Amino acid sequence: MIGSMQYSLKLLIIFAAAALAACTTASKPMNQVASEPPLPPITVPEGFQATVFADRLGATRHIAVRDNGDVYVAREFRIERKMFGQEAEWGALIALRDENGDGVADRIETFGPTDVDDEVRIHKGYLYFSSDQVVYRMALDDNLVPQTVAEPLAGGFPMTASHGSKTLAFDKVGNFYVNSGTPVNACESKRMSREAPGIDPCPYLERSAGVWRFSDDKLYQDQVRDGVRYFTGTRNIVAMAWNPWADKLYFVMHGRDSIGMLWPDFYTKQDNAELPAEEFHVAEEGDNFGWPYSYFDPRTNQRMQSPEYGGDGKTKAVGDYKDPLIGFPAHWAPNDLLFHTGNNWPAKYAQGAFIVFHGSWNRMPFEQAGFKLVFVPMQDGLVTGDWEVFIADFVGPAPVKNPGKAAYRPTGLAEGPDGSIYITEDKHGRIWKVSSK
């Protein structure tokens, strides 16, 4: 009941916000609440330093940095459950500027529509961002907060109760790519019910569970009329980026949940915590990545048939599905992907992939995992070595079984003009700037 009320409230706010989407309004800078206790530091590798660029900003998600160093963050619309009701935090865009070069934002202003969800990118002089339903852009100008209006580029996506983030990537020839996630676990005939068979063919594959391609300079595009389904078979993608050296689209997918809870005859509680992989892929047009008919087992590096479609934990997948470059551990929740230029950093980081993992809940009753920033060495789009943990202690000094007890839940990545990496987290709204010494 609470979930449906929360979704209904979100819909009402989305509809109300649509009328405001063309307006740009600046507000006063956001200040840290003095009564709140100090937050713990993070540990970066030797040879690097981290500053708290900004703090207490709300549910900060993805982040983008302009060539002049100005920073833009998407703050997600969110409803917090309180003892005597529910309290909404408006979505917004947040603009930040470090005016004295000390690695800390001196100016912080909010602006833009209130239905902002997860994404913000900079491309060809525009600030792109999205709600669950629409991708917008605003022309950047000489101001920190652009004095322009938001223009709708693409919409018409299915409205879902979850996995609605319209994450974006841009190629070199005038296209952008939009994730359309699916709200269900494995296209089961009765949602989240024990041993419910899957629907075949899965109807969600028509409008969701994949990425659609659009023109990056055409307004009022519709998913069905103007969009091209670039690939299919992905449950939900929050971490996605165009690799300029390979000239291809890469992503890290959120895998399914609750495989052991729903199919206890085939999977143990330990299996539930360790399946399936969070899949790191390179995509070509027309690829099929196997959802909902299959999943990837990171322990055996094999693609397996989903139990909803006749699998039993031992049966390999039937179908021409693509295997990942890397199968990361289950339920780490990959939330952003960045290919680093190597500018002002040691040579090993040039062209490599940084992936931030938000942490999840689905490893219960065991300790949760994720809450990390990892690095994958790459050259020309090829993985050249083992991945490694770059920052490990977002979770805090002790393991947690409830993700809400983690110190931080990292969400977004961006590279600044000096090669620094900016990291967001959505529990407290802290942003770090990590630089090479």
C-alpha cells in the first residue's frame, strides 16, 4: 500500500512538474545542517587526494563537469517515509563552482524542473538531463546557472513504478542513446511470486529492457515514432558511456533479484546472494543480452537459463545471447561508468574504465556488498588486466546487512578538465573531488 501511495504521489508531482519544465529558477545556496554529525572520510590510493567538494545536497545522482570546471548534478526526486507521513524532496539540477581553486565548491545553486530523476550530461554546449519520462536539454551560456529554458528532446517512454531512469550516452556522429529499464524481475506471470513462470514472449521487450537511439539535435522525438531500438535484453542500465577510443557503447547492467527466494527448490540462500552477475558489456546494434530468458553466473562464467523459462540452476541458456566482458559480483548495483582520459594521472589509468557500485539489499540475510569504486584497465576498448578496487570504504568501518546503514551509497562519476574524478553519493548528498598529487 505504501509503495502504491508513493508511486501515485510521484506521478502527481511529475504531471505538475511538466508544466514547469520550461522554466529555470535559481535558489539560494544549500548549506550543511550544523546539528548533523560529521561524516567519515574515504581512503584513496597512495598518490591521490580527496576533498569534499560539496555536502548535504540531497539525493545526488549523476554528475557532469564543464570545460571551465563548473559542475552540474542531478538531484533525484525522492519521498522519505516518516513516522507520521511522507516527506518529498524535489528533484532539481544543482550547479556548483569552485571560485578559488581549493577543491571545494564556493557557489551552489539549484535550478530547473522538479521532475529531474537521475541523469545529467554535457554535450555540444548543452546540458542534457532527464525525468522518468522525458529527456531534456538546456543551452549553456556564460552563467553558472544557464539563463535558458529546458527543451524536450525525446519522450513517450513507458511509465513505470521502478527502474525508470533515462540514462544517456552520446556517440561522435550526432546520436544519443537512452536506457528504458523494465520494472519487473524476470517477466514473471505473477510479479514476485514463488515459482511463477515467465511470459513468453515477454511483452516488456517491446518498449523497455533495452536502449533506444535518437538524434541529438531534434526536438519532440517519440520513442515509438522516432527512436531506434539499438539493443535489447537488459533489465536496467544506470551505468552507460560511449568509449571514444573504441567508438562503441559500453554499459554495466543491474541483474535480476530474488532468484533463490522465488525458486528455493533450485537455489540456496547463498545462491540468492551470489547470482546473477552485474554484467559489463560492449554493445553493437542489434545485440541481445539475454534478459529475461537467461542470466550470467559470475562463479562459473556461464550464461544460464532463467528458472522462469525452464532453468534449474544447472541448465545453460538456449539462445544467441552475448556474454559480458566481466561478470561482477551479484547485487553490487552499478550506477555509473567513466572512461578516463589519463590527463594528469598515472599512465595505467589512461582509457581505463571506472565503475561505481551503489550497493543493494538483495544479498540478505548475508552482508551487503558493492559500495565501491573499481577500475578496469583497458586499451582501445579491450580489457587488458584484472579489475581492482580503487575506493573500498564507502560502506564505512564495518560490514552492513541493511544498505541503509552504509556510510555512503556512491552513485555518479565525472572527469574534470584537470583529470580529477568527481564522485557523488545519494544518502547525504556528498561530492568528492579525487585528484592525483
